[in-house]
Amino acid sequence: MGLFDFFQKGKEEKLPTATPKAPDIDLHPTSELTKHVVIAGDSLSKIAKKYYGDSMKWKLIHDANKELIPKPDLIHPGQILVIPQDTPSK
């Protein structure tokens, strides 16, 4: 039986149609408690630029998530980070 024969006689299987449910979190940056789901290519400085307009404020995010990210250069897709509100400098 060749590969072509397999496809002609192959059995059709129905694939599940349900899609996984996204986590119930608020990703809007103006909410009181903002969270960010890390995607491939993210870094703390890119995330800081998105929420604060300043990539140098990455340490605010790191400080709020030290238990999850002990090394600031190692974040992984799927991690959910708390984004603290930016406090004005004194």
C-alpha cells in the first residue's frame, strides 16, 4: 500500500471545533490592576514602552513580578505579568 492509496482509503476524522478559552484577565492599560500576557519577542523594556511610553521603566514591572521572573532577561510566552501603575517621580 503506497502513500497515495492511504489517502484514498484514509479514514476521515472529525476534529474538535472548540477553541481554548482565553484567560479572564483585563488587558486594558487603564484598569486599576493591569496584567500583560507575555508573547514571543516580548521583553520587559518592550512591555514598559507599551504601558508607560518609556522602555527604561522596565524595573517597575520586574519589581512587581520578582517571584515570577527572578532574572529580568528571562521571560517566557504565556506568563501573566502584573503591570503596576506608574507613579510620578519626586
